[in-house]
Amino acid sequence: MQIINAQLPTLQQQIDALSRDDGQPIYMLNLLKFRDQAVYADGRESALTGSQAYDIYGKAMAKMVMAAGGQLIYVGKVRGTLVGGGDAQWDRVAIMMYPSFKVMAEITGSPAYADIHVHREAGLAGQVLIETVKP
């Protein structure tokens, strides 16, 4: 199994997610890998670690999601792998509940999200987001 650690969804992934949206809550499993040092696209100097930069994003994002009816379900630091393995060793996992994919898309398309996204991008070396729903 190959794991592709990325920053953003492809256009096809976005189209597929929108086509799956049934208006029901989704639970996004976030597998996060941080940079050692934050790297801002605008070239600004920063003493922040990748984790610290992502935390700026994460706190603001959680507030936006809660304001839209969602919820931060869980955040945890990865301390080891029990089963399986590979090149992708995650630093943190998180589960965020969104009322629907449409709501998530509205949040991530908002000007407020654009303001905080720079910290996400600066902090992450990459990630995998897995969209889940209750059976």
C-alpha cells in the first residue's frame, strides 16, 4: 500500500467528495505530518515549528467549524505505530465533524479561512484526510 502525503485535494478529489455529499455529517480523519520549522509561502521569517504554526490554524479552524454546527471530536499526538508501517509516520491525528461536506466546502472557501490557511500550509509537511460517515 502506498500512502501519498499531500497538502491539498486534487480537483478530482473535490468533485468526487461533492458528488458523495448527502447532506449528512462527515467525520474527517486527519493524519498530520509537520515540518520541523514553519515555512511561509510569502518568505516571512518565523521561529515557529511546523506544529506551532499548524496550531494557530487549528484553533481558528475549530472555532469556525463549531460556529457552523460542527465539532472537534478528537486530537492526539502519535507516539508509535502498533500495526503496519511505511514511510508516512504521522505526528498527530484529529477527527473533525462537519454537518455536511457542503458546510466544510463553504468554510474552506471563505475569506476567514483564507486568512488562516497560510499557517496550515506553513506548518504541514503533508497530510492524509479520510472522509468517514456513520454506518
